[in-house]
Amino acid sequence: MGLNRRNSRPGTSSTAGKRGAAKRSGGGLLESAKTIVYAGLIAVGIRTVLFEPFNIPSGSMIPTLLVGDYLFVSKYSYGYSRFSLPFSPPLFPGRIFERLPDRGDVAVFKLPRDTSTDYIKRIIGLPGDRIQMREGQLYINGQEVSRQPAGDCVADESGIRMVQRRYLETLPNGVKHYICKATDEGEANNTQEYLVPADRIFAMGDNRDNSLDSRFMNGVGYVPLENLVGRAEFLFFSIDAEQPWWAFWAWPVEVRWGRLLTGIH
């Protein structure tokens, strides 16, 4: 009763209530703004230092990666360059905490002739390596890379379904991965011997006859180590996108459930 009486003087209760409501409202907006800013900073930090999501728009890495795959790339795997940062600001040259890729890594890098474009390929050649294709067969430092027949590849691009040969390829360091081959003939299957420069790597697509990669000097060529963005780690989503990804009503049919949360090798 005493509390009610003290607040019963004319004008006191309504004025105090309005001031309190105004303070609570202003404080709530400020806290919400802070939360949004903090969340944004955390997201940018994770994207810059830890993981960045990418999606696969083409079939150059079939059978390892399919059109409609969504994956996470670890940014810390090879250290950090300006291309690790959003918008690639030229804050420093080269890489810090640099580590060379392992042969066989699937890596994302900035296209040398257009650093606004991201490419994803498999690292085949390291600095100082000699790389060559002869009659469709890969040679590294003069040694033929083992490949064993492993059934068929079914590549589905632009509505065209193609059946190719699939092989299990074993790189000199023991990394095994599947490749697709349509032919052993043609320019991409009979190349010069490439000598990888000291600060470069040589990258190729697993869909060997449908990949613009380091075999084409005017297309991709040798990839500067500085251009590395990170190593592909695992798929978090995959959809056979006849419908846009956000068409959730089609997911039961179009999502490739067996590929979700699988590692990339």
C-alpha cells in the first residue's frame, strides 16, 4: 500500500513509467545492434581464419565433386595470403604461416589470370616437379602414375549424360583417387613436359578430358602459392539441382543424401 501511495501523486506514475519504457526500449535496440555486430564479426572471423563455404558449378572434378555439391574449405591448411581475406585487400605479400600442399589435395585457388574467380582442382605437381601427359597417362618426374580400371563414370552436364571410363589413380605419395577419362587422345592427353616453378603448383581436374587446368598455360597455367585459398575438407550439402537449392519441397527427391557430411579425398 505504501508503494502505491507514493506513486499516486499527480503525474509521477505516468511520467516515470514512460521514462522507464523509453530507457528499456533504447537499451534493447542497443543490445540488439551489438549482438548483430558481434555475430557479423564472428562470422567474418570464421570465414577468414577457419572455414569458407563454396559450391561446385561445373563438372571438372567429376567423379570426386558433382555439380550442386556444397563444401567447406579450411583456410588455415596452407597459411594465409591476401586471398584469404574478404575482397582480397593487398595488405601483405606472399603467405604467412605458409605450408606446402600435399600432392593429391583438392584445393581452392584464385585463377591466376583473374583473381576474382575461384577454381577448385587437385594438386598434382609441387614446386620443382616435372609433369606430363602421354597418350592419356599421367607422368610425374618421369615415372608413370599407376591407374587401374574401376568401372564407368556417368557425367551429367548441361542435360547431356555421358558415360566415360573410371580409373583409380595412385599418386607417388600413395594418395588414391578416382578420375574420369573419355579418351586417351588429343592435346590435353599428349602434352609437353611441364617444369613447375619454385613458387608455383600444378593443378588438374579429376574429369581429365573436361577440365581447364594447369595443362593450358593460357587458361590456368601454373598456380602461384599465394593464390591458394584453402583445402577442400567435406561436403555439407549436395543437390541434383533441377530446382533451385531453396526449393525445399523438392529436397526429398533431389538432395543426394548419401553425400552429406562426407569427406573429400
